[in-house]
Amino acid sequence: MTILGIIPARYASTRFPAKALVSIDGKSMIQRVVEQATQARSLSRVVVATDDERIRSHVADFGGEVVMTSVHHQSGTDRCQEAVDLLDMSPDYVVNIQGDEPYIKPRQIDLLTSVLDGATELATLIKTIDDVETLFNPNSPKVVVNTSNEALYFSRHPIPYLRGQLPENWLEQHRYYRHIGLYAYRADVLALITQLPPSSLERAESLEQLRWLENGYRIRTVVTDLESLGIDTPDDLERVIRSEQR
């Protein structure tokens, strides 16, 4: 089975412009993501998909593989599909690796790819929530799963609502999961979902994976115990660096 890893990397960012090129202990963020991803045993190839010549040149300089994609993509999923179209390969699956997680663990990627069996359409990672702050943080999407470990719904609000229970006690009464934005797409499914128009649920929650569910696609979930540390702001960067130095 051929599994292609793609790292979408935009230059523009409202909260942290040019974050892909920011230096972390002597290496750029994007270089660190590439080096971590290439250690995943399951990936046949790792490619950066960018919309900016500065990122393209930088990745080429440190020996990474990179393709130029449109500046008009609304999501990393769309950028992944264009990258596949530009490459000289026909992968069975594509893994979308976040370009703002410089300390992503290779075994996170290998865990996700362990469920790619040809029948799986889409897959993503989830993690048990163990603190109330994360549970009620709208920037940490939650996911509800069925007995087959497939996603039923994603929301920025905790679901289910526990009637008759104080919110601070919810974690004692029910297991909640946080979504980790590492995606695997079967190649044919990726081509199809990028042709779908935005859905009503997606617009309501601002979560693109709801578009896929609303159109009948199945998203398999895999539980991980490893933390995911994304960087959206300069403050996030300082927090992540401190966490890794402990």
C-alpha cells in the first residue's frame, strides 16, 4: 500500500504570519515537521504543499520535497488534492499532516495509518479529554463516536449534554474525546470530498469534516494517548517550546 504524506503550509496567517518559517532552536517550523514526518515508517513519501515561493525555496534548500499550489484554497484538504494532482504517483491513501506541529510524533502518524485497510474512507485521531477547560474550549473540537469507532458528529461544544449534572462534573460521568487534526483520506475519496460545496453543519461549526459526514462519508477514529501541540500564535510557540523542554 502506498501512503503519501502531505504537509500543507501557507505563508499567510491572520494570527501568526509566516509561522512556517519561524526558527525553533535553529530550525524552521516546517523543517521540523518534515523531519518528524519522514520518520514515520508507514509513509512512502513526504511532500510539502505551499502557496508561497519563500516557503518553497526554504524547503528545497534543506532537501525537502515541495510543490507549489494555489493561494485560493480554503482548507488543507483542498491543498492536498492539488498536490496529489501535481505529483507523479497514484497513492492509495493521503495523510494530511499539520504544518504547525513541529514536535509531531512519528508514531502518531503510524497509529493513524494502521487502520488504512482499503475499506476505510477517512480516518482521524482522537484523544480522551481529562480537564474541564479543554472540554468547554470552543477551539478544541470534540467528537462523538459510535460502537464501530466511527465519528457521529464533531462540535465545538461538548456533546452529549448531561442533563441534571453540573458541567464541572461531566468528565466524571461520561468519556469525552477531543479531535486531533491529523487526517487520512483514501485517494478516491479525497478527490470526491474536495468537489463538495460547503454544508450547513460545516458553516455552523466552522469544521470542514462535518461536510463529509453530512454527505454520507464515514470517518474512522483512532484513540491516541499522545498530546498534539499545534501553534496558531506566537504565545502558542512559547508554550510548546516550554512543554518540550520539560
